[in-house]
Amino acid sequence: MSRSPTLPAGTRLGRTALRVADTATTIEFYRDVVGLSVVTRTETGATLGIDGTPLLVLEAAPDTEPRGDRETGLYHNAFKLPSRPALGAALERIRDRWTLEGAADHGVSEALYCTDPEGNGVELYRDRPRDAWPRADDGTLRATGGPLDLAALAATADDVTTANGSRLAPDGTTVGHVHLEVSSLEAARSFYAETLGFDVSMSYVPGSLFFAAGDYHHHVGVNRWNERSTPTDGLGLAWFELLVPAAEAVEAIRERAADEAAVIAEFQGGIELADPDGIAVPVRPTA
């Protein structure tokens, strides 16, 4: 197999979008627990973000069926916080207002896990410095799954960011990665590496692959752990956005997608593709 094309450094995720049955309840969760603020709200949904920068789009879909047990889709959306004190504050918000379902020290990052009111997985994490990321002898990343010291994390909590009585995640919070449940690892590799141009950053965990640009640990993760097999058009992940530094990168993806007969539509100065399980991936330049 030929080497995958490489996305330019500076590639990152933009917005991610969820189809939701109960917009009001979901807004409350992402505002009061995750710490996002409402940027816009209409009859058809809402956009939430940080300091006016949109990160999460909620598309109102009250008559849509929930995702079935065998259907592919979102494993979790992962919001990256800029510091350990910010993650400590997120832990306090989860404990005060929700249920913490898991926590892990991955070596590359420290992560907290919970589920939103509609069953969508959510990760809140902060990265360790890149020079501290664990690597194998050949230089490849080897993320771990050890326990996270929650008491020590809580002791770092920074509670200086408030708005209308609700603590918010600080500036610098982004969508760090998305993790998907897919029907085929091989098809996912073909799309995310060969067509989009991500590097395969980690592949040693059975039943999963991780893709990244710019030597990041991962921007997209995929897994087959629950053996889901059919695409969904139900509630849950509708699309997630890939932002590239220049229009030339969009055109390179357009050419590769045309060669692979991938679905292409125009999207806000860029293009939109569909992954093998029907998840839309808009790609647009930031400059």
C-alpha cells in the first residue's frame, strides 16, 4: 500500500453537530456541565461555543428515531481544555451536576468521561506536554489507559471563569477529537488516511485505529468494539468539521475524493464528504 498523503500541520477540528430530540435539556447539559455558552439559538436548534467561537451545533430533530444498537455513529465527542486546572474545574462541574462515568490517564492526556442526556458520549480532557508523550522504541505513540488521580486533579480546579452564575470552560477550549463506532476499520482507514490525508497515529489497540495531522495523538478515532454494522440516520452525530490551513489543502482532498468516487458537495467555501458509514465531514480552509 502506498504511503498516505499528509494533511498540513495546523489542521484541526472545527464544529461537531448532533441531531437531538430535546434541544432545551441538551443545551443545559453542554452549558452547565461541559461549560460551553450559547452562541445562537433558533427554533431549529442551537450553537454553543467558547467566547463566541462555535464548537457544537445542536440540530432539533424531535421526530427522529434514536440510534439502534447495531448502528454506527458517535463513540464520543472530545472537548480539549487548555490546562489541568480547567480540567479540575470540569471534574467539579460533572460531580456537582451530572455523573462521572470514567476517568483515565492516557499518558498523552488526562481524560474524564460522561454521557449527555441523549446518550452521546462526551470526553473532557487536557493534553500533557508533547515531549512527555509515551512512545515505543520506533518513535510511535503508545497512549496508555492507567487510573487518574481524581483527588489530585480536583485540587487544581480553577474557578475563575463565571457567567450568569454558571462556570464556563475557559478560552482555548476546542473540539480536540471525535471518536466513532464504524462498520469496518479497513474502510475507515481508506477514507481518513488515503482520501482525507490523516496519518495513522496509533494502531496497536485491538479493534481500533487513530488518525492525526501535525503529529498530534489523534483528531479522529474509530473502533469496532461494539461490532456495529449498519449506518444510521437517527439521533446522534450528524457531521463534524475539518479545518485546514489553506485552500490548497481542500483542493488536494477534492482531487483524492474524486479519484475514490467519494461523495462531494460544496460547503461554505470548502467541500463536504461522507465517510463509509454516512457521517458527513465538511472540510474548509481557515485562511
